[in-house]
Amino acid sequence: MHYSHNGQTMSTLSVPAGAWEELRREARKLESEIDGKLEAYTKFASGPSGGMGVSDALLAGDSLDAQSADMEGLLQRLSDVSSAMGGAVSGGDARLHTLARHKDVLLEYTQAFRRVKNTVMANREHASLLG
């Protein structure tokens, strides 16, 4: 795991002492972005597919794939930030609690994303069988 600070990459073992707040802000920003995109992905994935032509369905599939890849990237970034936060924890139960909470949120988002992605895959398989 590497952490980037002012354009420089360093391992989590050498995270600057003042990086905790920066990492915490980045984690909150990513969580907010993931929350919004997960909601949009869920709505789009569960949207009505009836009445779509073949080209519309293909475009929707491409869009879902792009959204899925975007979500996977955001979840990975949040995981990386969480790991960096683990390297920056330098005392205090409050920081450990904050880190644990960010890890819980990451787990919740990852599980929700996987559920929606699995539903999308099952719906695609079902549609191709009916096809």
C-alpha cells in the first residue's frame, strides 16, 4: 500500500504524522461519493428494462459495466485510504474507533455493491436465456 502526499508516494509505514486528518477527510469524501454512486447504480440496475430495444439494452449494459468499474475503483481507493489510516494511527481510542468505523462503512458499501452487481448478473443471464 502506498500513500500519496503532495505528489510523493510513500508506504504506509512512513505516513507523515499530520496525515491522519487528511486521510480522514479523504475517507469521508470517498464514502460520500460511493454512497451517491451506489444509489445511482442501484436505481439504474433495477430500472425498467421492458420496452427497451436491443441497442438500448446494450447501451444500458455498457453503462452498468462502466458504473460497476467506477464503483470497484472507488471501493479500492477507500480500502487503500483505510489501510493508510491504519498506518497513521498514533494513539488514542478515538482514532482507533474512527478507523474501525471507516472499515465498517467500507464493508457495508462493498457488500451492498456486490449484492446489486450479483442481481445485475443474474438479470442479464435470465434475459439471455429468454432472449
